[in-house]
Amino acid sequence: KAGVTQTPRYLIKTRGQQVTLSCSPISGHRSVSWYQQTPGQGLQFLFEYFSETQRNKGNFPGRFSGRQFSNSRSEMNVSTLELGDSALYLCASSDRDRTMNTEAFFGQGTRLTVV
Amino acid sequence: KQEVTQIPAALSVPEGENLVLNCSFTDSAIYNLQWFRQDPGKGLTSLLLIQSSQREQTSGRLNASLDKSSGRSTLYIAASQPGDSATYLCAVRWGSEKLVFGKGTKLTVNP
């Protein structure tokens, strides 16, 4: 069974540009969550999607957005990039259908560097 | 505010030692707690998931315990090896899909 796949693995962007990151969850998982990891703040929750609907959103500005497709694949978009957006972006999938007590599985992350 | 704390931030031990990593959380009404391992520049690998109704979980040389009343979890690693060197993260779910993470404990096992 394939794990969580995130593409691309590395990105370098210029301030003011926008970027789109992709996440393919484990087959059968319908919940996808996104996290930002920085040395200073650690891991912070961005948002969660379940069956194409955003269920939860963290405390990030509106420049951060996401969506989920009917095949459960998810994308997150960051517009008007700032230097502080440089981080490792991690995606997690879980089998949320049955119960809240579900294990989260993470991808390898996308390393975004804003210059 | 729901928070997760991990102490110490870093730990260095000789190979073969048994060790305990600590995790504390502020609100005992958790759904579950999950321990992860992260190697430098990589994603998170799930080690153990403890449901709110459980007291401990074991996988190989790893044992995680949960004491909701005191807001604490420990990860016990037996007979540590250099390959165990990594950052260990504790994460708590409080009733939504959102996981709240501690800052992690960076473990170094010296040969």
C-alpha cells in the first residue's frame, strides 16, 4: 500500500510569487491535513479537508488556501510569498470515516524556500 | 489553551541505554496521542498511537504510556541504538482532525 505522496519535494520561489503544493493520501483515506514546520514555531496546523470540504482551519492568513478533489488528492496554495513562508510543508492523511481515533500518516514534505 | 510540551529538548545517551522521553499536555479530554519520529529534513514516521481509553502501547523496543489524569505520556526506548537518533515528536488530538504537536526531543545515541 503506497504511503502519502507529496510533490514536489523541493521548491525555490521569489518573494511575491505564488506556489501550489500537492498531496496524494493513502488509498482509501478521505481526510487530508496540512502542517507547516519551521525551526522557531515547530509544527503548526494549516487546514484539514474531508470529502472535498474544509473542516478545520488554523491561524494562518488568507494567503494560504487549499482544496481537495473527488479522488481525495489535495493541493495547498500560497499567494504573494513572503520570506517567512520558507518552511517544510507536511501533509497527513487518515481514515477518518470510522472514528475520530484514527492514526495520521505523513508524507515526506515539500521544502519551500522563498528568496 | 491546549498545549503540548516535551522535555528535554535534546538528549544524548550511550548505545545500549534504556531511555524515557516525556510529553505533557494541558487538557485531559483527549481523543488520542501519537508519537512520531522525524529524521533530518524528512517527514514524520508514526511510531505509536494511544487511544484515550488505553494506558499503553508497545511496538518492538518502544513502549508508550498514557496518564490522562496527570496529562502525561512517556515513550520508553529499550536498548537504544545509533539508528534511533532522530527527533521524537508527541502529538495530541482533542476532538478534531487537528493534531497539536510538542516541539520535540532531539535524541542522539552515541556508539
